[in-house]
Amino acid sequence: MAQALIEVLNLEVRYGGIAAVRGVSFAVEPGEMVCVIGANGAGKTSTLKALARMIPSSGEIHYDHLRVEKMLSHELISKGLALVPEGRGVFARLTIRENLLMGAYHRNDTADIDADLDKIFVMLPRLKEREKQLAGTLSGGEQQMLAIGRAIMGRPKLLLLDEPSMGLAPIMVEKIFEVIKGVAAQGVTVLLVEQNAKLALEICSRGYVMENGRITVADTSANLLADSRVRAAYLGE
């Protein structure tokens, strides 16, 4: 593998006596779209939270030539690592515009922030139509778009996405995945955690299967889609 943008070595996450992530190692190259699939409770969300330094972990996390496992979340955001959390996490009592600007809170390049805001509104016209509306009044799909837009306002090199399709109607899931592909087309590296294994594997180049806190299979998306074990366990076939 070429020089990875992020490389994780022997990552472990524990909640008291429970090991949620057990010695996980993987890497993502610049410009890649990579997914992590698995059942509920497999450790996928804990892995992303550990990468974003939202929860304690052990092991090594190498990001963009830096050891970052002891950094704080806000330090990583300023270095281009952004997380779109499970459940969206929008600021319900702020407007769409205010939510988006929160994604750029660490920046002081006002003119470029305004330009990026305009780009978000072009990419996500539904948000432009509602920019003065409170985020808490949006539908689930609109909130997911907003959460992605907020992350993009930070100009990330690496975008971590945690279950972006969760709880959404199929037509909205389709739109969200189109947005994700559009973000990746702009050169942003994407690490996607997703229960909808088929959709995730269809848009990503490689995938990891996570079970009981461990990575059990790693392969190209094409091979995983053709793997009888993966098809039976995660594709309902």
C-alpha cells in the first residue's frame, strides 16, 4: 500500500470490562473511499469515535504523517479530520446557515468561508432553500445533508461517516449516497461505516468486515460483493 492518509495499528476500545474494539489494524490511502461493514455492536462506531478522539483508546493512530492518538478532537479538526456522527448531531436550535458556519469555527479566512458556504448551497440546494430554518425542524434526510455540509465546511482531508443512511427512506438514502460520492469526487478521502453493506460496497473501492470488535475480512469491494459469506451475512442472500 502507498503512504496511507490514516493508518491504525492494534486499536483497542474498552467500556469498563467490555472490549468493543479488539486489536484492529487498517489503513486508508489518500483519495480512497473505504467502508467498514458489520452488524450492530460490531465495534464500527467505537472505531470511528476513537479515530476522531471522542473516546479513549489504546494502540497507534497515524494520520497525515502525525501520531494523533493523544491529540484532542478539536486539534484533529484543524488538521483536516472530520466526523459526521451517527444520529447527525445537528444543532437543533440553530439555523441551517448557523450550523454550517459552526463547521468552520476553527477557520479565520472569512472570504473563503463565504465562498465555501456558497459551494455547499450549490451542492445541497435543499439547504439553500431552507437556510434560515431551524435545523431541528428538518427531516432526517435533510439533517443528514446538513451534517455532511457542516463537516465539509471544515475543509477535511479525511471524512469519517458513521451510518449516514440510518433511519432514512430509500429515496433519501439514494440522495445521501450521491452527495457522498460528490464529496469524494472533490478529492476528499472517505471512511464510511454503514450497515447497508450493499450500498457501501457499491460506492467504495475497498471494504473491511468487522465482527465482535475485530476485522475478520479485508478485500476489494468487488470481491466482498462476490464473497458467499459476506452475501449471506450482510446482503441477505
